[in-house]
Amino acid sequence: APFAGCDLVVAADGVRSPLRMAHAAAFGSSFSPTASKYVWFGADVALPVFILLMGLVFGSLNANFYSWTNLTNVARQSSVLALLSIGQTFAIVSGGIDLSVGSLLALVSVLGAMPLGLAPGIVGGVAVATLAGAVNGALIARTRIPPFIVTLGMLSLARGTAFTVTGGMPVVGLPPAIQVIGAGSLGPLPVPGA
């Protein structure tokens, strides 16, 4: 099937897919839905099958791999990246990218750890992240500067601000109310954090 507009390729089965658009762009606009069913099935299943196989391999090599302690440790460590990836998904789906999320996370963490108290630290961190996102969005929408460039600049600004605030030193001596974030538990479940 030919390109449907310039966004997606529509196969004979009526499925609109950006993967099919990439395939058509790479191999020409002729598209064989019959031959590609197996290709796309493999592409859609490859990563989950690989992750499952890796889990089986590591589980057979180490008996502690499936332990509750290890599973909660992995969940605790990946929770922040999972939350960031939800927001990043929206940026990527809309055709952009946000390179500044990691540095903004560092800046928000530094501001949240300052001796202002738990509530002011959280509110201040969220306010700074919201302001940074608004500046990114305004620059991208108003000036038509590519998201890659704008968010690369915000990455540098946020990382430099975090280094300046901390003097390049690790933040230590946090109050107990903040220490429970990322290190405590709520019943049998860990409290996620950075």
C-alpha cells in the first residue's frame, strides 16, 4: 500500500503503523502485508522474549535472583526511570525529544534536599520543574527551535544550577522525613525515590 498522506502506511489489513511507514521509507513504497505479518510479529515480540530469556538465564545462575529482596530492590531502583519515561513518551510520540529530564531530576532532588523542610522542598522542586518545562515548551512552540536544541540547553542550565547550588559536593545530613523517600517501606512495599 502506498503512503497514507505522509504520516503512516496503511496495509491491506487496515492497520496504520509508524513501523510500516519506516519500512516503506526504507524499502520503497511497495508494501506486502502478507510477507510483513511475520516481520512485524517478530519485531513486536523480540524485546519481551529477550527480557524473559534473560530472566530465565539469570534466575538459573543465581538462586537469589527471584527473591523478594532482589525484586523490591529492582522495583525501587527502576521506579524513578519508569516515572520519567512516562513523560518522555508524550514528548517522543509528539515528534520531539526531551534531553533535560535527567538534569531536571537532579536539580529537583537537590532543591528538595535543601534545609527548607519537606513540604517547601517538594513544592519548590515541582515549581522549578514546571517552570523549566514551560520555558522548553514556549521556546519550541514560539521560536520553532528544534526540541533537541532547546532541551539540550535546558540540560546544561539545570545541571549547572544543581552543581552551583551544591558546590559540586554530595548532599548529606538529610532530615529523617526526607530519608524515608527511596529508603523506607510502606508495609511490604518499598517507597520509591531517587
